[in-house]
Amino acid sequence: MKQSVAHKLPKDIRERIKKLHARDRLYGTATVGERGQVVIPAEARKDLALKPGDQLVVAGNPDRKTLFLMKGNSLEQFIKMMLKHLSGSGMEDDARAYLEKMFGKLTTKKTITAKRT
């Protein structure tokens, strides 16, 4: 059986990843309406302080049939957090390339390419 990549990471990096996932929540399901609209569950809207008119970043992977939403004004903070947690893992360059590919059009290049000092 093939081991996951996570098992190959140093213990401190695995602990950082574990902390990242500690607050992950499943809020339920939503149904796509005829016009492509989705109602986000009330508990999620409350926890994430979503209000009418807020913009969301929509990303996904067609091959994996996955979709995720993120508050638009949280994108740069998310990128900085990801790079911080990967610091010292040897994966920073790969992460920067991936983040630039995924979110480069939605954020400043400086946020993604800035090296931590």
C-alpha cells in the first residue's frame, strides 16, 4: 500500500497541518438551482460572517469533482498562512508555483512570490 505524502513530512510540519485542519467543519449540503445558485447553510454564513453582497472566490478541480469557496477578502491572508505553514518544509517553491497558477489573477504577485525573512 502506498503511503501518503504527509507521512514523509517532518513531524513539526505534520503538526502544523493538523492545527490547520482542527477547525474544519462540514456544514451540510446545498442544492444547485436552475440558475446555478446555491444557498449556503445558515450556520456557515454565521460562522464565516457572510453577508449579502460578499464576494466569494470559487475554485475547484474538474477531475476530482471538487469545489470550494473562500471569502474574496481573505485570499491574501490564506496565501500568506499557507506559505508560513510550509516554511522550512522544502515545499515552498512548489507551493508558490501552485498558488500563482491558482490565484495569480485574483491577488498581487507580491503576496505569492514574497520570501519570508
